[in-house]
Amino acid sequence: MEISRRTSEIATSVITALLGAIVCYGALENGITWDDSGPRPGYFPFYVGCLIILGSAVIGGQALLRPAESKPPFLDAERARSVVLFFLPIVAFAAISAWLGLYIGMAIYIFYAMYVPGKLKLATSIAAALAVAVINFVVFEKLFMVPLLKGPVLNYFGIY
């Protein structure tokens, strides 16, 4: 399966135009006119949505008018594999973080990213994963005093 750059540009322009239309629709519900106190809540978002639609139309039109090129495809099997290998660990990180807490999920993700695709040494990967988790814990929990999701493991050790 190969997806050309032209096809990806057209698909992206359609998707962003739909997002712009959703923004415009939401703005219409809040009013896009001026009243005695100034612009209504939907005024600015409506015009931002219109700009998104306009930009999408320009990009889509350029892609449609451009002749087919002999450049390498935007996405082929090899590139798709790279995207999946990058995307799946992010999904796993989100799932692990929701289950075990953000800091443990972060440590597991950093370890995986450094050890498996990065092919770094085991000790280096473990040290970096622990350092990132501890530094983030100190920064967010102690310095900024912003509690993040800790999960059952850290709660078991009395770290809340």
C-alpha cells in the first residue's frame, strides 16, 4: 500500500476544512455579531474557523492542480511500520499511566524507547528512565506543587 504526497495533502485539507466548519458551527451557536458590549463569544472563533477553511481550500486546490509527481510516496509499507512502531508505545504509555500512574508509565516508556528502538545499554536505559521519573516528580510535585496521577504503586509506598 502506498499513499502519494498529493493524496495525503488532499485528505489533510479535507479534514482541516471539516474542523474549521465545526469551529464555525460552534461559534454560530454563541453568536458572531456585535452587541452593545462588544463582540459576542463566537465572533473571533467564527473568523478563525473561516481562515482554517480558506487555508484548507488553498492547500487542497494546490494539490489538485499540481501535476502527479514521480517523488517517493508519502507513506509506504516501510514508513507505515515506523509510524506504528512510534505510535503503539505512546498508546501503551497512556494506558499504563492511567493504570499505574504517570511517573511509572513515564519510566517504562523512557526505558522502552531507549532500550528497544534506541538500542542503548540496559544500565543506561534504566538509569535514564529512573532519572526522568524522579526529576519530573520533584519538579511537579515539590517545586510546582502540582499533583499528578500517581497510581496504586506510589500510593502503596505512601507517596501521594
